[in-house]
Amino acid sequence: MNIRNIAIIAHVDHGKTTLVDKILHATKVFRDNQETGELIMDSNDLERERGITIFSKNASVQYNGVKINVIDTPGHSDFGGEVERVLKMADGVLLLVDAFEGPMPQTRFVLQKALHLNLHPIVVINKVDKPNCRPDEVHDAVFELFFNLDATEEQLNFPTYYGSGKNGWFNDTNVQCEGITPLLDGIIKHVPPPVANEGPLQMQITSLDYSSFLGRIAIGKVARGVIRENQPIALMQADGTVKKSKVRELYVFEGMGKKKVGEVVAGDLCAVVGLEDFNIGDTIADAENPEALPLISVDEPTMSMLFSINNSPFFGKDGKFVTSRHLRDRLMKETEKNLALRVEDTDSADSFLVYGRGILHLGILVETMRREGYELTVGQPQVLVKHIDGKKCEPYENLVVDVPAEFSGKVIDLVTQRKGELHVMETKGEMQHLEFEIPSRGLIGLRSAMLTGTAGEAVMAHRFVEYKPWKGSIPGRNNGVLLSKNQAATTAYSIDKLQDRGSFFVDPGEEVYVGQIIAEHIKPGDLVVNATEGKKLTNHRASGSDDSVRIVPKTLMTLEECMEYIQQDECIEVTPKNIRLRKVMLDEEDRKKASKSVKAEVA
């Protein structure tokens, strides 16, 4: 059977999922009158809300008698672990590049991985219908990027296609045509069919799926031999143990779904049902002559957060899963399919250290757990520090900012405050293109400050580069917070009187508890206030002072913004219905004792 396995890679928002839509439509996966909507592959609720791909997905289409397995990948660097493992299934990649923005940090990251695995690239310059686009310049920049990443002679000789995913055309020259047939022809022409090695069975598990009916499903590409239904196999795990097992059912991808088959030959992607206790990276091998494939390696995490049970006075009001056992089981389950995530136990039985790639990566995990009915407390994100040659080192990132020229000074000022260094400054049309090298610590809280400073115009992207010596302290939040003195419902009367002290995160009538952060103070330093006091009633009335209170609406923050906002001694209480900010130590006296002991240690 004629097969092509292709992964679609690009920087975030360059049009990967839209292109997959067009491929599905062009190959008549759907009936002509079928309502499909847009971004068909983004099936998860969180993906649809945020407009980003988080989990890589497979689809399969038929074109001119050739089966094309398409893999859609995420574009955010935080989900780089997803890209790294699924590239193992591909034989070629479609590298999408925006005709205006050109190659961005993540373009470089995904391309480097693809070239390293010797995959055949096809460059697609997308969005050529945008005003101010510069397809020829972008083509040269892509070539330069290939060269810098030490591509082979064959890889440098890549074919280029131009087009617009939104308008549904792609051509091998920058001339509009009907449909995307030139691109599909190009995939068949330039991507080689998978090499079917002769010999006993070998298949690496690169993804996991779960069905309540079938249980856990292993997905991967058959590297050698043939896999059949009811075949006895050996499951070879990372630690060297070999388990005997049996294939119950086999499925191949067809359109958006799966089709049950009797056997799958080398080179095709398939899903295997019936295996127990397997992990990503394990090899399914022949029962008689088992041989393991090399393990999947993913880049190390760069950030950690402390996850603990919810120990606030409102514990167990909203959630279904509230104990430390629930929390631990859920985190361990996540590490099975999320390769870039690591979980470690701490001294306390109620807390776990979770390591991930960035704030978004950890934020998505917390948000998913919240929606599943978990209650938990998460601490401030910390970067991972390593000691290299006796020196304290921290992760550095390459930060790219595109911003209108009038705001460039503001951006440079913000980044340099956080120990960033400006390396490149170029003009692209009306935009200023800035590249910095900045410690990962400096990125925490930078996005919201930058969007405020540039009236929402800045486009930011960053990519991990390497570990370098520690840059010293980076200033955090300047302002202190207002803390609740009592546990009760807030009143409009009290909030009205306190509004000149800070901007509130709670509305009148909301239940608060002692030690909860209810507002941002206008000055440095924390203040404990009573926001629950009601107005004393008397018989006297005055025409002027008894007017209705005027309350500014509360400041709403997303989970990621809260993560960036909190300081060392603060944490976030996350429940299915609420996200609250609080101090780690709720009692004021305990906080004073703790700060005294810290000062004594420093002295």
C-alpha cells in the first residue's frame, strides 16, 4: 500500500490547524453538505477557547490512491514535548511560515528537531494574501535558518509552496490557483514512502489514547515487520523489563476516526488495544526475538511549581477530589502521556513538586484538573537552577517581540529592567522587530506588563536557549496586597471606604476568609483590612452622605495572570468554581514570626 506520513510544524498562529482543515475538505473526508465548522482538529474545550493546539492529533486522508497520514502539532514552545515525540511517526514535515512574520523562535525549535531526525522538509509560505507580506524575503530567511541549523545538501534543496490557508489555495509559485491540489501532489512527490524494513516486528509507542470502552490504546508507527490481531508480542520497557502480552484489536486511522483491521504492515500508523501498563517510548516487539528501538528523548523541563491540597477554610465546598491521594494519582496519570512533565514527592505528604516547560504548560494542567473537579493550591512558579562547574546557572531564553515603532522604547525598557539584553533590532514594515536574551525568571509576569505598556499591540514569543550563569535578583511586583481580617461576606459599605487604598479582586457579597488577598495595595507592603463591616443603622439620616456607594468593578485575572502575579509567600487556591489568591500562612502572627526568623537567618 502506498503511504505518506507527514507532520505539520510551525510557530504558534501560522496556520497549522487551518491547513489540516483544508486537506480534510480537499480529500472529501466530509460530505459536501456536512457542517464541520473551523479548526476541526482542535477538539478539546480548552483548545477551542484559547484558539491554540495543545495536544497533537492524527488524521488520515486518501488522495490519488495514496494514503496520507497527517499529524497536527502544537506551536507553543511550552508543548514542545508533544512535537518531539510525534515527529518519530513522520517521514516528512510541512514547515509553515507566515509570509509577514517569517521564521520565529518556535519555527527554529521544531525545524531543528525535524532536521535532526532526517525528515524531508516541504516549506509552505502561508498568508500571502496579507497586506505588507514579503514572501520572497521570508523564503530567503527560511533558507538561512536551514543553513544555520546545519541542514544537509538534500534538506537545503527543499521545495517551496505559497498560498493562503484561509482562502484555501496553495501553489508551487506565488500565483493564486484553485484548491490545494499542487500541495497534495507535492507531498506525494517530495515525501518518501516509509522504509519497510524486513524482519521481526518492531513498533514504538509514541502516543496514548483512552477509550472508556476499550481502555488504554497505544499509538505508533510500525517500524519493521507486520503486526496482526491476536498476535503474542513482547512489550519492552525503558527500564529493560520485557512483558509478554497479546494484541486484542488493531485500528488504523481513517479520516478523523479509526477503522478496525486484521493486520498493519511496516510504515503505517496504527492503534493497538489490549496492552497493559505501557508508557510512551516502549517498544512492541516480536515475542520470539524481541529487539528494542532507541528511547524517545525530550528536552528537560525549565520550571517547577508546588502543587498541594487545598487547606483553606473553604476546603471541599466545590470540588469532588480534594485529598492528597486524589492529587497524586492524577499527577502520576498525567506524566504517562505528557512527556515533558515530571512529578516529585516532597517532605510533606500533601505537596508535590511538578516540573514543566513554562507557565502555559503548567497552567493548562491546573485548568484541566480544575474542570475535572479537583481542588488544589499552587505556589509561585520557580525556574530550575543548575550548578555547572561550581557556578550557579539558570535557563535563558530567546525573546522575540514585534511591536509598532512608537512602543519599541517601552518594550526595551521593560525587558532590560528584567535583565534582558537587546541583540537584534530591525524594521519590518510598520513594525519594529526586537530580539533579546533574557533569563527565564524575567519572563514571569512580563506578558501582562508588556501588553499594558504597548496598548495590547506587542506580539511576544520565546524559546529556551541554554543554561548560563545566574544574573542576580530581578525586581518582582512593587505593590503590596490587602488581606482580609475576618471570615465573612464582604460589604459594599466597607469596600467603598477602602477603594482609595487599592484595587479590589472581590465584589461585595463575596465570601472571604482570614489571610485571603482581596485587593492590590497602592503602596509597597501588605495591609490587613476589614472588608466585612456593615453600616451601623441609626435613626438619623442625612441627604448627602447616605447616597448609594459607587464601587469600581473587580479586577478579573486568568489563572496564568495569577501565577505571574503572586510572590514567594503567596499561593493560588484553585477550585472548580473559584480561583482565589491567598497567603501561604493565613494567620498574621504566624507570618510575622516567619519573617522575623528569615531576617534573623539573613543577618
